[in-house]
Amino acid sequence: MNVLQNLIGLYDHLMPDSTYRSVIKNILTHLPEAAESNIYELADLTDSSRTTIRRMLSMLGYENYQDFHYELRQAVHHYPYYNRLMDTSRLDDCGSFIRKVSEQLEATRTLIQDTFQEDALTALARQIREADKVCFFFPYHTAAINSFQQNLAMTGVETCVAELPPEIMLYADTLTSRSVVFSQTIEHAETMDMTPVFRKIRQSGAYVILLSSRESQYAEFVDQQLFQGLDIPSALGSVLLSETFILTLSEIYRLLYLDTKPASASKDS
């Protein structure tokens, strides 16, 4: 996980009048200053207290301020290269950027056509149909996941989505050997060590699917790594590949288990 993703994830979960939401907003608004601040200085910068800062860090999954501070400095230092669709240093103007996006979309379309296999997707849909729970442990919530959750719920399969490590750990306690977990990491931007989280999931006996083309430091904890070894041409292509895969799997699941039965049919019927 990335500290900036964690901050945004917690921010989105909080009520508008939450003190912690205000703290996060101030951190994100003053990132360079926050990255160089000790806990006393960060409390002043965010108009809060050290106790509030520590409680917020606990919600994010950090055991101490030192770990958070180190990761925040790393993230700020690498931000010029992070959270980008592409390297814009060689692009002349906005028009060049748009043309490059179009080229990457076409390359991704070809990759999807060549890698999505009907038999594999159908077999995975059948496995999911027999699951007691399907969880998505992603650094962000997407429209594709939301769509799949609706289809799963309509067939009686329990689902969950978690972004923050403490949330994931709580859900990991509810997993069984009949559960299926989809996870995604952004290996080049990860700062938080997710090994304890993956180890916890592995201990449950759940079937773990990692959506990542890069060599993953968590490979030993997963049963299947989708897109491994693929030459994905861009960050945009990576996002689209994952989103399209989940949407496609959701539609195949719906075709097999919803469109062929009355809308009121449940898993127990």
C-alpha cells in the first residue's frame, strides 16, 4: 500500500465534520511541509494534537509516527514519477498527450483480445459461484468492483471491499477455505509492507488472486497471479486491463447465474 492512497482512502470513509478528515486535508494540502515535520510540527500544521495524529495513524495501520513519517517522505520524494498515466517530459502539448492516450488504448485493446480466455473466465465464475464470500482488497474502490458486487449479492454471495490494512485484517478474520480474494498492489509505488496482511489471508485458506503484471513480493501468498509476465505498455493499460477483467468476469457471472434465472433466485434455491 502507498501512504497517499491510505490517506485518501481514510478521508473518503470519514464523515464531513470528522477531525481526522480535516487533519488529512491539511496534510495533503501541505505535503512537502508535512513530509519534513516531526509529530509536534505536524500537529501544528494540521491544527490538531499529537494524540489526534497518533489515533489517525492507528486507523491507517501504522504502529508509530516514525514509520508513517518515513513513508510520507518517500512518497513525496517520488511523487513526480508516481500517479501518472505516462511520462510527459517528451510530450509537446496537451494534444500530444491525448494522441498518446489514444495509442495506449489501442495497445491495451489488443492485449485484452489476446489474453482474455473464455474457458478460464467461465471456470473462475463457477468457482466464485460456490464461494461463501468474495473480497476485493484493492488500494481503491472502482465502478467495476461495485458492479460485480451487485451481481454477487443478487445470487447470495457475500462480498466485501477494503482499502486500508486495518480493515483488510478485520475481514481476513472472516475468510474461510471457500472464500475468494481479489487483490491488487502497485509494486513500484508501495511503501507499506503488506506481508502481515497477505500472511493473514493465506492462513484462512482462501483462494487468492493477485491482479498484477509485475513480479510481486507477495507471490508466495497467492494462488493465481493474473497478467504475470505480460508486457503492459502503460500505467493506463494496467488500470484498464484490471477494470476490464473484473467487468468481463462480472458479465460472464451474470450471464451464467442471473440472466438464466428469475431475478428473485438465490443461492439457496
